[in-house]
Amino acid sequence: AQSVTQLGSHVSVSEGALVLLRCNYSSSVPPYLFWYVQYPNQGLQLLLKYTSAATLVKGINGFEAEFKKSETSFHLTKPSAHMSDAAEYFCAVSDLPGTYKYIFGTGTRLKVLA
Amino acid sequence: DTEVTQTPKHLVMGMTNKKSLKCEQHMGHRAMYWYKQKAKKPPELMFVYSYEKLSINESVPSRFSPECPNSSLLNLHLHALQPEDSALYLCASSQDPGSSNQPQHFGDGTRLSIL
């Protein structure tokens, strides 16, 4: 069965510092992986997706993620944090083909310090 | 701005009331989803519609009744809810049912409070 682990339920960074949010997955088939952001009182917004085309995926708002099969990881990074990046971030993996399901990680709350 | 529109944004109801949540998308997506999200938790899948037919019901209590009148609309009818049903209800859609590489697009949700 697929699963997703997000290490660190809370991450704090200073404004302008590197953002690194960790996501590890387990999958019996080549995975499709997604990162979403959720701002307070809003739904989930797609940041980026990995669908086996390129291992380094660029998303919106300056975020990117690298798929590393050997490490079963799909960590999210941003070179320089902005106050507006403070939000909840979810990593998700598609379940088996045809099941429509996402398996979500437990989420990481990013706090950006001035 | 989200391309999946949910109404109302907030709903307060008593345990004996009947109400409905509405979701609309005009992206031509053929899969639509209802999720329930409690505070500080990831969304939990409730229902999936594929080509307007219910394809997944994640053992949701019958007090929640989904309906898909057409390919753009998804409703969630609520009746005799319990206080523990208070949550953010999210609707999502994706382009191609059964295609695992298609991302889901989420609405901003309805914040439901049960008195």
C-alpha cells in the first residue's frame, strides 16, 4: 500500500532563509507525487506535481521539489522564504491507478520569522 | 482565485436541520470529490464521482448524501448531523477519472458547525 511521511509537523525559518519540507513515500508502483499548500480558511492549492517526466519539478511561488527514487523522497524547497509562505503544506501520493485516491501526509506547518 | 466554487462558505446548523453544500466547476473535469477536514489534519476522502456516477463511498454515514446532477455540479445533502461532523468540507475535481497523474483541484471549502 502507498504511504506518505512528512517529517516535522512544524518548521520555522527566518525570512530569506532556505525552506526545506520533507516528504518520504512508499509505493509499490511508480508514484505520482504532489505538494499542496493550504492557507488559513482556504482550500488546498497545488504547488507542483511529479509524474515521472523530470526529477526536478518547479512549481508556483518559487517552490521546487526533487524526486529521488533511491531515497524514496520528494522534498519541497524554496531558496528564500517570504512571510507569505507561512501556511500548512501537504505532500500526497496517488494511490493505485484507477482508484482516484490521494494518500496525504500529516502536513507541515511552516512559520516564517521576521 | 479557485476554479472550484463552493457555497456557502460558512454554515451553522442544528442537529435536526437539513441543509445542502454545493460545489461547481467549469473545467470540464469528469471526476469530483468530497473531503472532510478537521483542524490540523489532512483531508479525508468521503465520496468520489466519476462521469456523474458514484464510484467511491468511504463508509460515510448515511446522514451525508451526495448527489451529482450533472458534470459540473456536486451536492452534499446533510441531515441529522452530529457535533463531531463539524469540520471544513472540501470539494475537488480532476480531469480524467482513473488517471492517477492528474492533480485534484480544490475549492475553498464550507466551514460547517453543528450546534
